[in-house]
Amino acid sequence: MSGPVERGEVPAIRASDAERDEAVSALREHALAGRLTLEEFSGRIESALSARTRAELETLRRDLPAAGRAAVGPARRRPTRWSVAVMGGIERKGRWRPSARTAAITVMGGCVLDLRNAEIDGPEVVITVITVMGGAEVIVPEGVEVEVSGFVLMGGREERLSDAPVLPGTPLVRIRAFGLMGGVTVRNKPLHTGRPA
């Protein structure tokens, strides 16, 4: 608990619930514009919801353009629609941009889709995973809602998702997993720690 304000010190102005909600909405717009990855967005949402002062909320948007002002920068990455591995492997990680509906297909191969630093364009992304005598793994940051469905014959489907609460404003990740003599693993990982806000 903070102590009394010293003479000459400007007191920090407390943030209201409405201001926290407004910050979450603004961060969502920046995520949809591709300025924040899924993990960056989740981390800033978490910080916005726990912010006590207006200054803390302003810090979360300090490196982002003001609302209504276009940011000048490099062209956005083209969305990735397909990830295919036949008797080999493919890995999508780092800063990449899946389309709203994307598919991963493996035939005697492997595929890893790491969404933690992905640019998500809308409130929902649907990933269809089809594996035949192969394997696929999908990784999302904690705090993002994940919905898994599908059917695997003579193989396995594993969900390693923690009970971390869903952060408001984060997109829904729908994973439809189908396999024949293959396996699909869906898991989440905690947000990186020690990164600047």
C-alpha cells in the first residue's frame, strides 16, 4: 500500500474500470492491425486489468500510435493459409500471420504451429490439423481460450492446457484435429517473463 504523498510530488491518478476497459479495447485494435503479437497482446491485457493508475495504462500504449492515426511502417506479412509436411517437417514460429482459417497437413511428417508471437487478425482463428502417420503440435500462450474438437483413429490427441483464466479481449483459437495413425498435441505455455511492457 502506497504511503502519503510527499510535498511537491504529483499524486498518481487512479484508473477507473471504464479506463481499463478502454485500454483493453485500444490494445485489441492494435493487435488486429498487426502491431502486437498474440503473446504481447495477452501480456498487455493482463497488465491493463491489474493497473492501478492512469500512468500504468498509458505505459502499455506508449510505443503504439494514437487512435485514428495510421502507423507508417513495413507492409504486413501475408497470411499463411497452408502448412504442409510430407515425409519431412515444417515449423511456424516467431512473428507470422495465420489466416482466419488455416490448415496444417502432415503425411509421415511433423508440424509445429507456435501462436505465441503470431499476428491474429480477428476475434477467432480456426486451425484444421490433418495428420496421417505423422504428428502435429499447436502452442498458444496462457490466457487465450482454446477449443479443441475432431477425431483421431489409431493415434492420439492430447490436450495439455492449464487452468489459467481467459483474458478478456483475446481471440478464440478453434482447433479441429483429425488423424490416422498419427498424433495431435495442443498445449499452452506461460507468457514470457522479464519482457518490457
